[in-house]
Amino acid sequence: MMITMEPDERLERIRRARSRYDRARADLFHEITEGLTEAAALPEDEKRKLGPSAIGRAANFTREYISKIRDGAEK
């Protein structure tokens, strides 16, 4: 295997990628919690449109994980 960059450069790229990941994760969790909050304001016959299952499918998470986010068990 050929080394394509210096170790310090690779580590800096990893740090920058981690920073982008953290921002994207925070944005995703914000959108999930906002969606769950908005679901509570919907009429009964539309609540499922923003329920844990629907949000889980959109986020590619399980319903159970979305419920943990909703309940504050995941941050």
C-alpha cells in the first residue's frame, strides 16, 4: 500500500471530518425532535405522519431509537 499523505495531514483530515459529522448529527437530532414536537400539534388523524415510525424511516433509524431520542435517552 502506498502512503498518499503525511500522518499529520491525515489526522487533520480526520479531525475535520469528525467536526462535520458532529454538526450533521446535531442537525439531524434537532430535526427529529422538532418533528416529534410538531406531531403533538397535529390533528389526531395526522399524528402518525410525524410519529416515531415515520421519522425513523426518514432518518434510517429504528422506531425504538427515535423513541429513545424523544424520551431524552439519546443525545
